[in-house]
Amino acid sequence: MNKIPFYLVTGFLGSGKTTLIKHFIDQFADSKKIAVIQNEYADVNIDSRELEQTGKSFELLEMNNGSVFCVCLLGSFVRSLADFIREHQPDLIILEASGLSDPISIGQILSASALRNMIWLAHTYTLVDALNFQKTIERIGRNSHQIRVADTIVLNKCDLRTGSIDEIRNKLLIINPFARIIETSYGKIEFIAGSVFHLPVSVLGTDQIESEGRPDVDSAVVKLNRSISPENFHLFIRKYSLLTYRIKGYADTTLGPVAVQTSFEHIEIKQIPDNPYHTEIVIIGPQIDQKNLQQEFEKLCSQN
């Protein structure tokens, strides 16, 4: 079974996540078999009705009464998703996370034994409400966690804001220095095939992709609560940037926390003010071995 691309959509309550997914379904449902997972804290989910208004065909899995990232629901979600994939065999999966969720533990889903050979993390979109950004970032700590995991930050509802957008952009880049920021209204963005990770082939879009099939992609998550020397960290990143398509995450080094991002041999490592998440690095590429990566990183940590 080829691995299925997994798209994560996060954002605080009312930021426009469902509207963004509606646009995604409108653009690709005619050519791809799309599966949508909607996660809500309440026991009733009304957002699915909004998606049905597209009139497009998609498979839906609802996970209510809590966050799928919480330990109380994680095991049940992993089993449900694995069964869902086997039943429907989608071309791609979109998870609309609860607006109150903390997606920092996305690695636990990707590395779960039941899903490890089924999905790979293709992209993470985080919706930010331009009108209410300051209120949520000050009061809701997990909102900054949602921003931190993003590949693309969709700064939504810009038409409603009277103040400077640049002020918000600067704050977002402090939280996540690598994210691409798109300013928009009504959750409208262009999902351009191949523009996300610059992989050799994309899972969305052109006729060429149909003939080539899905890319040979695996994903692994290195997690550790120990620090590593900057020299050994750079050694690890340089080695695997040449062997993989994409590395992204955070690490505790002996000289302070850093954020890292690579695209093939292009490497960016930046100091960050704080890192409450310790080391959590997502690695995407061909023929990746989760166990070997974890052991190699731990060995480098012990050499500090």
C-alpha cells in the first residue's frame, strides 16, 4: 500500500478552517478521492454540513468529544483512522483539528504503529484570524502551538482588520520563523501543485502526476527530552538533508533552543527565544527508518 499524503489544518475557533477546506474540496474533489477528518470538542459537529454544501464527493470521519491529540482520544483516533483508510482507500486525507487542540504531538499520530506505513505528513496549514489575533495569542497558549507547527500560515479575515497587518506578520514570524504567510479573506488561497515541499512529484494536480503515481515518501519523528551539542545537531541535519526531501522541527541544544528547516540540501537553523516542546523533528523522504534515526540522534546526544 502506497503511503497517503496527510494534510493538517489547524487554527483557533472561528478562524476559517472549514471554509478553507471547502475551497480545497472544490478544487480537487473531481480528480482526487478526498477524505476529511473533522475533530470537535463538542459531541455534535455542525461543520460537516457546511462541507456538504460544496456538492462534491468526499469521505468523512468525525471524531468528537475531545482533541485527537490528547492522550484520552489518541489511541481511539489512530485505530479509527487506520480502519477508515483501509475501508475507503483515499488519495489524500485532511484533518481539520479542533480549534482548541494542541497539535504539537502530531508526531505521535505519524509514528503510531498502526499508521506509520499508511500516511505521511504532506503539509500543515494554520488559520489565523487577523481581527482577533491579539486576543487569542495572549489568552490561549495553544494558539501559539498551532502557529508553531505550520508550514503555511493563512492570515484570514484581513478585510475586517483596520490596523496594520505588518504588526501581525512580525509577531507570527517570531513564533514561527520559517512559515510562509498568506494574507486573505474568506479562507481563499490557491493550492498550487508542487509548491509546498518542492518534492520531485506532487500528489495533487497535473496529468503528469496521474501517470507517475504517488511519490516514494516515508516520514519519521525524532523525539527526545535531552539536549544535543550544536556541532552534533548540525552533523545530523547535514547528513539527512542530503538523503531526504524535508526536515522541520525544534531541538534543545546545549546553547539554547533552535528551529530547523531543510529542503534537500538547503538548511536553515535559527535560535528561538524558548522551546517548551524539547526536541521534535519531522523527517520526510524515501526509505526512512524511524528506529535508526531515533537511535542515531540519541547517540549524538550522549556525546555532548
